[in-house]
Amino acid sequence: VWSWRSARWAPAIGYRPHMSTLSLQTPRLRLRRARMDDLADIHAVLSDPLAMRYWSTLPHQTLAQSEDWLRAMVAADPALSDDFVIEFEGRVIGKAGCWRRPDIGYVLHSSHWRKGLGREALQAVISHLFAAHVGPQALRADVDPRNQASLGLLASLGFVETHRASRTWHIGDEWCDSVYLALPRDAWPARRCA
């Protein structure tokens, strides 16, 4: 099992773990590749109105919507994607990683907020992403400016705002704005164990 604590030792150049079996272990979490049998747990996350409030889609209304989303995650091209489901106490409670590198994203079921699990998951994922991929030199995030919890979490991990844009996402009947952030590769070693 590969843990974020050992990530700094992994060679960055040419490092290519077997993508379908890779997992990251933290003190409380297991981050692993998605499987179709994660559907019920993933649907619980993607249908949670609080968890999806600032996501790029409305909460999923049907299991079929979540199945399509999960199928895309399972089938994603590893040359472009490096994404994980988050397991806590044997259940999938969210996802973290890059659907398309270098853009990082994450979502946790709202019943698991305020426990430090998002930070723990992101520390593992960020360490993995910088160890496993030579380029690019920064990870990026796109956050709704109303999502203060996410902005605070990313800032605590070393992400810095690069710019803002208005009306970037049309979700349901609402236009949403974006705050764009970046975490330079060379800023991560000083922050990863903070």
C-alpha cells in the first residue's frame, strides 16, 4: 500500500504505478480507484444537496445519473485522469483527484465534513500527483467564491488565488462565478506535513 507519507520518496521521473490497483493509505482513509460496485455510496454523495451545492452539476436525482458519472470515472483515460474514491470506515464517502490533470477536485458527503477528512485526503492525493507525474508544474482548482470552506482548505494546503471570473458555470437556473487557484509543485514539499 502506498501512503502519502512515502510519496516524497517515489521517483517523479518515469514513475507509473499500475493505475487500476493503486491505493493511497492515510491514518483514517483509503483512497483507491473507483469500481462500479461503489454505485450506492457514490450516489449517496452525488445526491446530497449540501455536498453538491458548489459542484459543477445539480444533485443527482436518479441512480442512473450517478451510474453514468461513475462509469466515466472508472473508464477515464489514465493519461489524462488520476482520480480516487475516498473510503472511510469501509464506505465510500467522496472522491478526490484530477478528472483531467492538472485540475484537482473533491467532494465529501456532508455527514463527513468538519472532521479533517478532506484535508487528509487531499494531502495524500497532492503528494501522489506530484510524485507520479512529471508535468505540469502546478495543480489548479476552480472554486465557487461562496464556498469559503473549500477556499480555506485549499489555502491551508498552499493554493494561491490566480484570478477570478464571472458567470463561468450555469447550473440549474443559476449562474456561478469562479475563483481560480494554483499550487506550484515547488510550494508543496514545505506544506505536505503541516
